Amino acid sequence: MSAVEEQQQQRAGAAAMDESEDEVIITTDQLVGSAAAVPASAAAPAEETDKPNFAPLSAKEAAGGRRYEIRRVRVPPHRMTPLKRDWLKIYTPIVEHLKMQIRMNPKARMLEVRTCEETEDMGSVQKAADFLRAYCLGFTPEDALALLRMEDLFLDSFEIKDVKTLNGDHLSRAIGRLAGKDGKTKYTIENATKTRIVLADSKIHVMGTFQNIKIAKNAISSLIMGSPPGKIYAHLKIVAARMKGRF
């Protein structure tokens, strides 16, 4: 076979390949036509089904078949007599405002509070327990009632020995410095820091916001360590001015 014939055969094979490639080429017109031929139901995604809309559950429905929430608070012996005297002040906010049930267990010396069908907020049981605990620690019913009305109030308890180990007369003098003459020092700290303080022997209970409790504890710790009251008064005056300017 001559070179001319080989070139002719190669040209013929290339032409055949070009024809075969032309057969599989898809033009844009063909794409548009095929898309138009597809039914609209198959091209469009299926519509999402409507989401169920449930009404919010009430406190009674949320409880369901569960048992009622209950809290128990132990009453110290020295608070039994004040509890009997102030029972109406303790009973009223829990039953009328929180819509809960309360009772006194004399044998166990415990206050029991629980939710009922009329309770609107299931979280109120913890508020009621904090209210009763504050009263049992020595706070007045009016001061303890603030725990039910405000969300950012807390209770903090500590002992004098947590700050400094004192015994005998040294402990008595430390307690006297904290109270002051006729309670002057304690009232000054309360008014300056917007807190409430209860001195129960060597235990100290403070009620207020987190920041105010911290300031009050610093002042109390300084008095326990032996700082003169005049220095504490000057510092509290500065703190009170800052808090007044802040708010």
C-alpha cells in the first residue's frame, strides 16, 4: 500500500469519527424542549405539609400524672414562737399570691409547701422554699417577702471562724464590733450596701443581690479582722456614693 492510500484511509477514519461525535452532541434547543416536556408536578418539589400548632400547656396539664412538687424547711427551736406569731404574714403570700399549699408539721418541726391544681407557675415552689428558709434564718417576714417579688436576690451564710478563728471573749468582741452600739454598725452596712443582715451567734446571714452581698461581706470581714469601725464607715460612704451615681 502506497503512502497516498494510507493518507486517504486516515482521512476517511477521521471523518467517520467526526460524524459519530456530531450524533451525540446535544444542543441548547434540545435541552429547552426536554425541560418543557417534563410535567410541572415532577419538576417542582413537593409542598411541605402544614406544621402542627399546639397550644401551650397550663401548669395543671404540665404536671400530668406526676406527683405534686413539695419542699420541706426545718424550723429551728428558737423560731417556733415567732412563727406562731407571724403565721398569717407567712401564710398569706404563699396561698394567695403563689397559689400553693402550706402546712406546719409540729412533730417534725418542719414547714411543708407544695403545688396544687391552682398553681400557675411550677417554679414557684422553690421561691416559697427560699422565702420560708429566709424567715427561719431570722429575717423578718417583710424582708423575706422580697425573695418572692424580685428575681435577683440571694441568701449567703457564713461563720465568723470562716474569716478568722476566734474563741471565748475574742469571739464575743468580734460579734459586738459587727453589731455596734444599738445595732448602729449593722444598720450602716445594710443601708450602704442595700442588703439585710442577720447576726445569729457566730453565724452571719446576708440577703441581697450578688454584688451587694460581696460588698457587705468585705465590710464584715474587715470588722472581724479588727479594722476600726470609723475606717469601715468611710469606705462604705464611698461605696454608697458610687452605687448612687451608678443608678
